[in-house]
Amino acid sequence: MIKKISTILATAILSFTFVVSFSMAHHIGQLATAEEAEQTAENQPADTLCPNGLVDIHEEDYHYIAINDLFSKGILNGYEDCSFKAENPINRAEALKIIAEAFTPFVEEYVVPDKRPFQDVPLDAWHAKYIVQAKEKGMTNGYENDTFRPWETINLAESLKMTTQSLNNYIEPYAEELFADVPLDTWFSGYFAYAKARDLLNISAENKAFPEQEMSRGYFAEIIYRLKRSFEGYDFGKATFYGAAVQGHNTASGKTFDMYEMTAAHKTLPFGSIVEVTNLANGKSVEVEITDRGPYGPGRVIDLTSSAFDAISSLSRGVIYVEYKVISEPVN
């Protein structure tokens, strides 16, 4: 009898030990290996608050307004030396973190799953909480081999997919044509249609968007900034100017063109609309009246008189990126 009881107890202990050992091994397998921990340490996000600002972002820098605005809202931070490194590439993990901070309420104390969301995303890595919740929200499906590749540089097409899928109000717009390098039958055409409708992209003179381009930290910040501002009624694009060559000529509205007046041409806004135009490289603004039609080059959205352009930039620049918003419309 005693021998039988001893056998039963031994079996129970072995079974318990196996279950606990299996559970621990399973849990440990979901955490970072030494190699993964090293990779994570090498790819820490820019997460320093920098109370005195970013030391390498200056007026007339390409993405000056976008980066400073997102920084002031806590969506972007600096590295330990309070630099931002706008020209450096951005990886998939940090891009997802910025999207989360900008548009999607991610829960800090979320329920940690029993297994990794993807094979290469340990549950104890800094980026796990973003990727777990992004997968749950349908923002990313990873690759066919069940990996996320967090440290790979993200390209423009991937950026637009993750960004648009984070929005609760995302509706893919109808488009008859997009850009010279974005056919309508590509997997990412809908995301580019949305980006085009909201003027999120910098378009070349050949009407190209370059969907495969690797994203810099600055350009990614620019897209996030423009998307947030587009919900507030702002539009974006290239501003040009015209002046002495057409001085005294009639405009499309019937008014005489005067390069010393604060007026502008726009393709569709009603004549008499008052528009605030802001240079995205320095924050300078000017109010202009729409009196003419144009411009018509790819990515060009407003043509200012030389005096209006000079109020927000040097004429020597010729073309600048701006945001603009209608602040009053004509009564009739």
C-alpha cells in the first residue's frame, strides 16, 4: 500500500514538474534572446524630452515646422544629445511608435499576450506593446514568414499603409489617376489616393511620388504632421510666384495683376477668398486674396505675387513648400 502511494506521489510530482517546466520554457521563449536584446538596445527610439528643444533643427530646414510641432506635442522626442537626425532613415518599429503617439490611443498597461505577435518581436522589447496592439487593430499583418522586421527601414508605401490603417475614419477615395509611378492596380494605390487627396506627399516635377523610397525621419514626420493638420482644414504643396513679366495684365478674375499686392492664383478656390499661406521651412505667414487661376505643375498648389512670396521666403528659392487655409470666403 505504501509503495503504491509513493508511486502515485512520484508520478504527480513529475507531472507537476513537467507542466511548470514547460510553462516556464514557453514563457522564456517569448522573451528576447541575447542577440535580440542587443539589437533592441542598438535601436532605441528617440525618447529624450529635451526641454531646450532639438539642437539640430533650425529655421529654413526642410521639415522645420513639422518636426517642431510634433516635438511640442510630445509625439516626437530627441536622442540623448537632443538631436533629431532628420536625414537618417527611420525603422519600422519607431515609425509605428510615432503613428501610435499621433493617432491611436495605445494602452500602456495592455494585456500581454501568451505568445509573440511575430516571431521576431520579443514580448519584453520596448516596441512589443505597439506591435501587439497594431496587429490587433489590423494596422499591420507582418510578412509571410510571420516576421515584422522591426529594424528594417520603412518605405513610403508601407508608411502610408500603417498610417492610414491607424485612422478610425479612413475611407479610401475614388481616383481616376494617381502619380506617374503609382498605377491604379498596385496593392498600395488606395493609400496613395488618400495621400493625394490630402496633399501629404512631396511630388516631383515629373509627377512621381517614389513609393519604394526609404523614409527619412524628417519626411516621415512631415507626412504625420500634414495628416494631422489636414483634419483642421489645411492643404499643402508647392508655392511659386509670378511678378514683373505679367505686371499690368488682366487676371482670370478680371482684376489687373499687381505684383506689389498680396494676391495669388489657385486652381479652384473662389475669387475673393482670403487664404493664409505659411512657409513650412520657417513658419512665416502671409494673407492673400485669390484673384487668378493656376499654377498647373505637379505638386504646385498656389502662385503668389512676388511681394507675397517675398514676405515668407527669399525670391531666390523660387519654389517652397507651404500649408494654406481659407480664412474667409467671398459673400457672393
